[in-house]
Amino acid sequence: MNAEHLIKMANDIGAFFEAMPNREQATKDVATHIRKFWEPRMQKSLMVYLSTHGDAGLKDIVRDALREFHPA
């Protein structure tokens, strides 16, 4: 999996949920979306990339969602 593409996809999801008025719920929804709709290998590739390269490219909402993210 191309990590840059996964980051772009995660940021796109984050951008969608950022419009929600409840930030806490929006953050949970980002994590839920990734958990439910991304293949496990996509989830793992993103988490491995972030653990080795950091999370500088992520939107704040995605960064917050992934802090408590538990892959499927």
C-alpha cells in the first residue's frame, strides 16, 4: 500500500467529518469509518507508516481519531 495515498484518503475522510458540529463524535466517526471500511492491510500499512515516519501529514481530526484507533 502506498502510504501517501492512504494519508490522502484518511484526510479526505477527516475533511468530510470535520463539518459535523460535535467534534468528539466526528473524531469517533473517522476512526469507525476506517475500522469498518478499510481492509486490515490498509489499516496496518497506515499505522506502520505513522509509527515510523510520524503523523505530520494528517489533519488534526484524523490524528486525534488514530490515537485511539484499534484496527479490526
